[in-house]
Amino acid sequence: MAVLYEPSGRDTPCRPRNGKKFALDELQSLIGGYIEMVRIPGDVGRRVFFVDEEGRLKHLKPNVRASQLAGQLLVGNALLCSPKEVD
């Protein structure tokens, strides 16, 4: 199951609307812009983050919890999921 990490510290479990895979427009709606995939070091492709690719340009707030998991600074909303959950 996917989890949406918000900069406020709120973590929300998410499911794709079709019950199987997130569509592009669904990801963009959750993230708030164009998406960028961020791989998690040492996770061997089991999970990835999707973030706003222009988040730093938009001066979005740092996402502390997601950044800790990703091992790098992430800003704005970050969706953690399996690559298999994305269409």
C-alpha cells in the first residue's frame, strides 16, 4: 500500500482509484504538479517516491520524514509506493 507523506508530518495511506495502479493524473493530483521518481538507496527497486519535479523551484516546504527515508532532501508531498503500483 502506498503512503502519502506531507511536509506537515501527516502520513496518509493511499490506494489507486482503480484498486490496482496509480494513473499519471492521479499521481500529479496527489503530488501537486509534474512528477519525478526518486529511488531509495539500498531498497533495490521495492519502493520509490514520487515528488513534484519543480518542488524546489516552487520553494515547497521540506518533507523531513520522506527525506529521512529517501536519504536526500525531498520537498512538498511525497508518495511512497512500489513501482508495480504505477501505470
